[in-house]
Amino acid sequence: MQPPFHSIHLDPSRDPPEAYWEAFELFEELWARLRGFKASCGQDQVLLNLIRHLEHQLVIAGLILAFQLELLDG
């Protein structure tokens, strides 16, 4: 599954600021680590619910960052 933080840049002049790019990379790394940990949790519902919550929070944080980029670009 493709991480929800992946983006393709065709025009380098429209790349996000470096700090934003680093934030997206951090979100992508955290996403991958959560997915790996999720696979090793088996049927532990407490951990699975926690991981699901953290995944939702990461997606929300990524959306907020993407919206902020749109505002900077516009």
C-alpha cells in the first residue's frame, strides 16, 4: 500500500519548503513503522486500536500540512 504522504514533483520550482518536505518524510517513516509494528501485533485489540488511532492522526497531520502548502502556493 502506498503511504498517504507520497507526492510526485514534476516542477522543481513548486517543491515545498525544506522543513515541509522533511515533515512529509517523517510522516512516511512513521507510517511505515506503524504498519510494520501492526503486522507483529497479532490479535492484540488494544495495540491494534492504538495503531489505528495513530494512523488516523498521521493522515490528519499530513492533510493539514498539504492544505498549508496549498495556501503558500496560492
